[in-house]
Amino acid sequence: MFGFYNQSNFEIRCEWGVKGVEYLAPISDVVVIVDVLSFSTCVEIATHQGAIVFPYPWKNDNARAFAESVNAELADRRNSHHSRYSLSPASLRQIPAGTRLVLPSLNGATLSLATGTIPTLAGC
């Protein structure tokens, strides 16, 4: 499957999107997801405050059930008033340490989950 994504001559490889993750994750020691529009920034703010973040696919009807199964609060989309926390970094500035938060996002969470069992970090 070498071709467009072949970066085998390099120790650090960069790609984007699901196809890039699907190709590079299995041949990588660690994957860093950088989604600077919101997800990575939210993960950085929440974890810096001591929260535990669970990425989750965006617009998945099972998000609430998943949050309940891991005893976590479910973040909502930006500018939503349905939840205390959202995909807005400002909503996470005062999140208490130990809070368990399911953070759905279209790109960052989806890509983070696509890495499977490969250690995955959020870069910001």
C-alpha cells in the first residue's frame, strides 16, 4: 500500500484526514492529532485543568449513552446552551479536576478514534 502516503524514509511523518491516519497509524509508535480549530485546544485546556477527555464521533446518536457508560458529562457543539461544556475552549476554562468529559468533534475526535490502539496525543 505504498504510494501517496509513503513516508517510510522519515522518522516523523505528516498526513491529514482519515486516509492518512488509516495508513500511518499502524506503522507508527505514536500519533499526534492536531485539530487547531477547536478539538486540540479543548483537549489541552481540559486536561491541563485535570479533566479526563474521551473523544467521540460528531453527530453520533449514541453519544449520550456512551457518556453514561463511562460516567462522564457530554459536551455539546459550540454556542450551545444544552450543556455546561462544549467544543468551545472558553467553556472548559474552569472545568474541575477529575471531570470526565466526552468531547465529540467532526475532525479531531474522529481522527483520534481512527488510530485504534496506537498511543494518540492531541497537539495544540
